[in-house]
Amino acid sequence: MTQLSAKYVIIGAGIHGLSTAYHLGKILQARGESPEGKILVVDKTSIGAGASGIACGVVRNNYFQPAMRELMAHSVACWEDGGADFGYHSVGYMQISPESMHNDVAQIAKQQADIGYESTFIEGEKESMDYMKTLFHDWQAQGITSVLHEKKGGYAHNTKALYAMASRAEALGAKIMTGVTVQAINTDSNTQAAKSITTNKGDIAFEHLVVAVGPWARSMWNMLSLPERIDITDAEGNTHKDNPMWTYWSLQEGTLGVDPSLQVTNDGKMPPVLHVDSDAPLYSDEDGSLITDKMWGIYYKPDTHFGGVQGGAAPFIINKTADEVAVDPYGVDSPEFIVGKDFAHMWTSALAHCQKRFSGQAFKYKKEPSGGIGAFTPDSFPVFDVFNENVYFLADSNHGYKMIGVGKLVAEELTSGVKSDLMKPFLMSRYQTGKLHPVSNSPFPWS
């Protein structure tokens, strides 16, 4: 017997679920319709217990893909409108790149200008070095030939933003229930529309279901009996058969336990988030041995939430089919976070490669949860689409935390029935029509 019901039921109390709940409440209230009892968020653990709670928290527009860039511009605006209680630091973001990426970054710079997103683009090796030294006197990364400095964006305090969003949603009448594990999604045998979820606390009925579960996407996907493997048509019309829908990657992130104020600009201000891609050989800051002569990349920023300088490097695939982590990637049967044994050595050496102030600091690396596991789609970009007529599935492919504006767009679509132009490039149908997102030369699968 159904015990609970709500017009809108949202699975997942991370950034997407809470943003959707909050914006649904705002829209209903603006219509003069009481949101009370109409919005229910359920989570099997607690607010921000998954990826949203330990993600790096970077907010940026820097994408080679036009659709991602436009969606991120919308999300950056939502962060800026969020208020101080979100813990958002609008310090900007820098993409620092070698010559092999010059054309890609030049294209990003041009298209940012086209959409009115403020940034400065520096070209040339000497010019790039001079520009970086105006910010950091100890900048020493070699082989950098372009710098794209986004004046907006930055990073946010993970849990502070999530709990602020939850409080706003609850103030508008949304209910958040934690400790609720979804065991099944039940559909109507005649229409195939979803009608209820079965949980450890009983059945919950709804008119609309929003699935926003981050790395647990595959479990919910299976509950809807959606395909585990798909065919993909590329832009040239070639069909690639039998691709896994989900691949799990280990996200390489960590924290150097120094005073965050170590990483300030020459004038003592908080710096932009730095993302450095490089094809220069990377040597150990500890013993001088060669770590890699292949393309590598890191990102980092000072962060009082993590208590040091926090950031990461390119991820690696855990396995091709995700069998080992498909059910519960953050649970008992798999580590809360999987960081490669060589990550700390590589990342701290890369920090020293970029700035002299980090030389000799590797011993301060902190072993604590950061990063986690990401459920990636076949092209490593989000799928935002409706399945079974009334299930809005948000598979963010690890782009989640910065995309706070997605919840606003979902709420607008659910209440108006009109598909947002910003969300159309992320429909599942792109895999059949060949309207895939272009691929850059970055070592990161999501850039």
C-alpha cells in the first residue's frame, strides 16, 4: 500500500536534486500555488553524502563544447545569484595550455566572447609566462603558449552550498527525507509511465519523478529497464555497435595540507582556480625521476573548506563495464574514494613544476576523502532526458557540482512542459542522430 505521495518526487539530495526542489518551490510560489506537500526529496544517506559533498567544487565555463559552455554560463549566473550563504568564491578560472591545445583554447576564447562571457586570452610562450608572473612571482611552468583567464567562475564550499539550498527548499515547503533507500521504480502496465517508487520506508507515489543520483545512475537506469549497451552514430554517419552505457572512472583529487594563504597572488589576493595542461616532461619533486613524458594536467586552488590547497589530475577508468561498482560505488563493497597510489606523487610534483612555492611540500599531502567515483556516459557528457513518460533522469557524467543551474531548468520544464534550448543538446537521442559533442585535445575526458 502506498504510504506517501507528492506531485514531484526527487531521488538524491545532492546539487541537482536540491536545486530542482528549490526552484520548483520558487516557481509554484510565484504562481500563487502553495508548494507544501508537493515536493519530496529522498536520499538513502544524507544531504551531500555522495559526490556533491566531496567534489572539488570548481565553477567554470571552460569547455571546448559550445553546448556545455552555454549551459555553464547559465550555471555560473545561478551561482552568482545564490548569495553569501552558498559559500561561493567568484575568483575566476584559468586554462593554461601548451601549443598542442592552442587552437582548441583559441576557439573557446572566441566563443566565450560571442556569448558575452568575459575572459582574457593570452597567446605566445613569452607572453604567457609574463602574464602568469604578474599574478605569481614564482611561476615556472615551461612550454605554456596560451592562457585563457575567465573573469567569472571560481569555486564553492561544498556542504555549505548544499545545506543552504536544502534550507531554502524546505522554507518553500519541500520535504527532505534521508535514510530512504529506493529499491524499485514501479511503472503502469498500460502506459509504461512511472507511478511510484518502492523504498525501505514504503511506497511513494508521484506525478513526476526526478532521478539525480550522481554515480549511482546505473542502478536507477537498471530499475527503469533502460539499455546497458547502446549503438552510437558518429558525425560522419558511421555506427559503432554495442557500447557500454556506463563507465566508471576514479576521480583523482586531493589536498596539500598547507596554509591556504600560501597560494595567494602577488598583491595578496585570493587567486583564480588554476588548470594547467602540459606536454612538458614531469619530474619528481622528491628525487628528480621522470614521472611522465606524456600529456598531463592538474587543477588546484586554496580552499578553507578542505584546509589547504585542493585540486586534482586526470581520472582513470576503473573498469570497462563498471561491474564491480555498479550497485553502490561509495558503499561497503568498494572504497569511499579510489585514488591511484601514484596520484599524490604526481600531483604534488606538478604543483612544484608550476610554482616554486610548492617545492619540498609533498610530505604535507593529506589522505582524506576527495574526488570519488564518477559514472560516465559513452561520450563523457551529461544525459538530461525524460524516460517512461514522466521520469526526468539527470546523468551528469561527473559535471555535476558546478551545474547548479540544471535544477532551475528542470523545474521550469516540469512546470511548463517546454523543453529548454540549453538542455536539448543533452538528450539521449544524440547517440542515434550523430549530434555528439566535439572532442578536444585535453587529457581530461570532460573538457
